[in-house]
Amino acid sequence: MTKIVAYAIRDDEQPALKDWREAHPEVEVVDTKDLLTPETAALAKGADAVVVYQQLDYTRETLEALHDGGVSVMSLRNVGTDNIDFDAAKEFGFQISNVPVYSPNAIAEHSMIQLSRLLRRTKELDAKIAKGDLRWAPTIGREMRMQTVGVIGTGNIGRVAIKILQGFGAKVVAYDMYKNEEIEKQGLYVDSLDELYAQADAVSLYVPGVPANHHMIDDAAIAKMKDGVVLVNVSRGNLMDIDAVVRGLNSGKISAFGMDVYEKEVGLFNADWSESGIPDKTIADLIERENVLVTPHTAFYTTKAVQEMVHQSLDAAVAFTNGEVPSIAVKFPD
Ligand code: NAD
């Protein structure tokens, strides 16, 4: 019987795990809340594969401990592979997979929910209502269909965002270095970011956080945008110079801002600061502002996305074990 050990399983992953087990009675899946470390690797001794998801590095010591226990298949339940020691993985003959696409809708919807909440001033409105103030003014909103929304990046997530925007009746202008046929047919592309900035009432990002895109939203980019622009970033924190965004908010150049990602989010997001207070002054300040929505990298966090991450990783582990190469196998860097 094929045996897989699934590490760092969260409670919210259990339903997906249960479904998968029921559909695959021929596979034994042992799950643990423990992270994969050189010590906990012993749990997988004699197993066929491990399934993992953690920020903690997959170090040479960890991979060696797995290898010593006879395990050389590791399926990640997430996208990022930057915490893997690939030299060691190569040396120990590992086969690795990740889950690059789990639910573009989860992220696209979150971004558009942020945008619509900002346009309808729901943070201010909710706070007012919670205090018992049931007057209309001053929280008058703006309608989606009156907005021209600039979508930067028309990959998996950007394209879903465009569909949602079109459902609202918004005008979309899009920019991507590599044009998508379907979006091109619809005539949504502008030729440059400058053109997008000049036309857009709101700008939402769907590009990767690769070095070339580092701080693509900086003082100079913001200066090219319309006065009162609304910004949304659910993609990667390093796409934005957050100090420039704060300056834009302070001057009123940016009328509202929604963020799900932050350049310094590791160690800050997905932790409870309710007793000690949020240690990062920039985020603490942004959370206080009524025209800013901060979510702690939760755009992906839906039942569907979590199910996909669990199921795809287990499927890939089984494929490797059967001598196949799953479509989501990770190509090792040279
Ligand atoms: P994708 O690879 O499918 O699409 C990215 C697109 O961006 C590509 O079409 C590419 O050509 C384009 N692009 C890259 N640099 C560009 C630039 N400078 N200007 C214009 N276009 C550019 O990626 P995706 O799956 O759609 O993911 C989009 C973003 O969402 C990524 O940053 C990803 O990390 C992020 N993401 C966030 C969450 C979350 O929970 N917040 C979850 C998953 C993904």
C-alpha cells in the first residue's frame, strides 16, 4: 500500500484530506500538525512520499533525513519553492511538485471585493453603524460601472478579475507584456503602463513579484495616476514602495487603498497580535485609516483553494510514486 505522510496539516485542511482519503482507499495518508524538520522527518521513514506546506526552509539536513528514511518524493501544497535547498534535493534524487494554480477566482474575487468595499466606503459605514449612527451622510459611495479600472497583468488571476469587473459593468483597461488572445480580441489592452495610469480611476495588480517588478508602484508611477486613484494589491508586497503609497494617501492623490500583501509580511501576517499590539508601525497605521483595507494574505484562503492545494499535492505524490511525472512537477533550477 502506498503511504504518504502529510506534514503541517491545519484543521481547515482536514475536510479536503478526508474527501481524498475516501476517494483513494489504496493510499494510506498519515497526517501531522508538525512541520517537516530533520527531527520530524523520522515520521516518514519507509513512506513513499511526503506532502508539505511551510515557510520553514527545506534544508539539506531535512532532505537528507528524508532520504535516509527512504523518501525522495516531496509534494508541496503551495506555489513557492524558494525555501527548498535545490542543490541538496538534486543530490538526494528528489522529485518535487508544487501547486501553481489552485483557484484564481479566490484571489480575483478578494481583490474585487476590496475594490467594491473601498468604493462604497464600507469601513467607515460599518464603524458608523456599529456606533448606532444610522444616517446616510457622509458615506456616499461610487458605482463600479462608472469606473475605469486598470488591470496590470492578464494571467490566470487578472483575467478572472476582468470578468468580475465586466459583470459590474466597469470599463477595463489592461496591460501585460505578453498579450492574451482573448483579452486582445476584446480590445482591452493599452500599449503602456503610462497609458493605463492616465486612464484608470482604480488600478489593481496581478503580476509576479519578480526582481524586475520590484517597487513598480513608486512615487513616479503614482504621480502618473489620476488624482484620487484607488489602488489594490493582492499580488506581492514587493510590487509597491509602501512609503510612496502612504505619501500618496496623505496627499489625497490616492483616495483609497486595499492590500492583501506586504513586503515585510513574513512573521507578521498569520499571527495574533491582539495582546501585544502590531509591531510594524506602517501596517498599524494603515489599519487605522478608514480609506484603507488591510487583509493578512488571505485572498487565497477559501475552502475551494485549500481543497485544490491538498488534492493536487496528494495526486502528484501518487503520480511520482507510480513512476509518472505529474504536470505540476517542479523543474529544478540549473
Ligand atoms: P500569472 O503568471 O498567471 O500571470 C502574471 C501575468 O503578469 C503574466 O501574464 C505576465 O506576463 C504578467 N506580467 C509580469 N510582469 C509584468 C509587468 N511588469 N507588467 C505587466 N504585466 C506583467 O500569475 P497569476 O497566477 O495570475 O498571479 C498573479 C499574482 O497573484 C502573483 O503575484 C501571485 O504571486 C499573486 N497571488 C496572490 C495570492 C494571495 O493569496 N494574495 C495567491 C496566489 C497568487
